[in-house]
Amino acid sequence: MGTRRESAAVALLCAAWYALSAASNVVGKLLLTELPLPLTVSATQLAATAALSAPALAACGVRRAPAPSRATLLRVLLPLAAAKFLTTMFTQISIWKVPVSYAHTVKATTPLWTALLARALLGERVSRGVAAALLLIALGVGVASLTELQFDALGLAAALAAAALLSLQHLGSKHALRQPGLHPLRLLQLLSALALAPLLPAWLWAEGGALAAGVAPRAAALLAADGALAWLQALAAFSVLSRISPLGYAVASSAKRACVVAASLLLLRNPAPPLNLAGMALALLGVLAYNRARVRERAQPAARPLLPV
């Protein structure tokens, strides 16, 4: 009975995560279409995550983490915060410039960047099965890019940068969470707060003048909703991660990306020819194959340590 309840709880949390993530991306696209200020949207999301995580941590009874050492702050937390700032910014630029479905297809290259970074930084090699899956991802993204009707070079570059930085966050967060007493949600709050420091001066310089002219009520409502949804979907993601294994989370994350792509196509109705849809499906299939290959490696007695997913 306990196993059934836990499975039902995970299923409900995954459904909430998928719905919140899809809603966040759809609202984000509507917002950036009406208010094309990606730094403003990034600042709102980070501020909402930092502020709203405090009552959530208190409600969950998570103790305050011990103050990090100077070395941990300089070598781990500040680089991670900078990566989070850039990831959030590049994600918003990609959603602004290209359809949500295409942006998430390109961000499916995160496992490819993770493998490349692990190879460069840790000297880790991948198996043939993983290499084949990564090739499938690259092929799918290539087909989707060649057939994207609303292709934009800046949007593609921003989505690729976001995927690369996200993989860097995966590697760094794994190291940061080794600190005693540091809860994952506490780390999210800390990184969001630290990321605001470099963002605010850039935001004031680039978009402060546009905001001074005023924001329409509809845009202001979308901005508030976008910040709240960004935090809620992050909270749902951590809730899922706390209940399943990292590999199970990776598979759930792949399914979530597919749901976001499908929801954006249905709700935003951006045109997508059949070959473009085939490229998206191929990239997402590659991500699922990558996670499956990782599961098989984990099952082998002499398997090497897994890459973060």
C-alpha cells in the first residue's frame, strides 16, 4: 500500500511539474512578445525564487544552512550563481527570439554538453550506447534547425548557451550539495539571490529606461505570473527529485520537455512543418535513449560513475 501511495504521489507531482513548466513557458512567451525585455523577466524570476523559497523552506522545517567558507563561496557558489544568471538570461532570449518548441528542442542538447564538459574537466569517456544517443540528439536538433520556419541565429545561439550552462550547473551543483547541511532548495534560493547581484546593474543599464516609461497592466500581470510560475515549477521539480533517483528524475525531465514542446505547439500555434516536428521528436528520442543508456551503465557491476543528468 505504501509503495502504491508513493507511486501515486510521484505521478501527481510529475503531472503538476509538467503543467507548471508548460504554463511557465507559454506565459513567458506571451510576456516577451508583449514586453521584449529579457533581463527584466530574468530578474523577476530570480527575485521570485529567492523571495518565495524562504516561506517554503520554513514550512518544510528545513534548517538554516551553515555559512559557507570563503573558499566555497569563491570557488563554488559564485561561479554557480554566475552560471545561473547567464542560463536564465539566455533562456529568456531564446524564448523571445524563437518558438518555445524550438528553444526546448535545442536545450535538449544538455546531455551532449554534459558529456563534453565531463570529458574536458574530469577525463570521463562515454560508452557506445551513450555516444549513439548523443549523436541522435545532435541529428534531431540539426533537422529541426534546418526546417524551423521562424529560425533566428540569436535565438539558436542563446538556446545552445543555456543548454551548455545548464550542464555546467549540473556538474557544479553536485559538488555544492556535498556541503554539510545544504538542502537542494536552499541552494536554489542562495544561487538565485547571488545571481541577482550581477544582473541588476546590467538590467538597469540595458532596460531601466524602457521600464521607466511604464508597463501596461496586462504585461505587469504576465510578469508577476511568470515569476510565480518559475518558482512553482522549480519547487515541483525539487519535490520530484527528492522522491526518485537522479536517473529517474532525468527520465521524468525528458518527458517534461516533451510536454512543454507539445503544449507550446498546441497553445501558441506556431507553424511547424512535418520535417520540423520529426527533428524535434528525434532530439527528444535521443534524450530518452541517453537516459536509458545511463540506466544500463548503472546496472553493470563495474560501471564508471555516472555523469550528472
